[in-house]
Amino acid sequence: MSSEVLLSNIIPFAGSGLVGYAIGFALKKILKWMPIIVGFLAGMFFLGVQLLQKYGYVSAVNWDKLGNDTSTQIQHWAANVDVTNVHSLFHTIGIPVSSGLGLGLLAGFVRTT
């Protein structure tokens, strides 16, 4: 195998590995703070609705309907997730880039604190 062919595969692998590491690092940091942020926003929404009800802007909240509608919407979003786009993306960018990206993402997600 010539050095030119080897070098043309190593550079994309290493570059995508670095990008994958950065994505994994950012993903772990985001997932660490996500429950706190979502909980805070849900608490503020609940507090706001309760204040609106207390001061008479809203006479009653139909919590059952709100829960059912929210559950239906989440199920609709989950049913429409298309995994074939991810497969076609990795198929298009090639083996050196996709393997470097995958290994880098795994390393960035596992190794960071």
C-alpha cells in the first residue's frame, strides 16, 4: 500500500475523530444539565398556570386533557423519527470519516467528567 493512499485515509479519520471527540464532550455536558433545565422550565410553567388560576385569569385547568394531549404529541414525534437518514449520512461520508467520528464521539462521551 502506498503512503499516499494511507495518508489520504488517515487525515480524514483523525480529523473526524477530533470532531467526534468535541461532539461527545459537548453532548455529555448538555445531557448533564438537560434534566435541570427541563425541570426548571416545567416548574415555571406549572407555577405560572397556578398563579393565573389564583388571580382569576383562568377559572380551571383541565389537567387530564393537557396530559393526554401532551402524551399524544410526544408519541407522534417519536413515531416520526427516521433512522435511515443517519445511515445514509454515514454511507455517504465514507468509512474513514464515519469510523473516526464514531470512535471520537465515544471517546469524548466516555472520557470527559
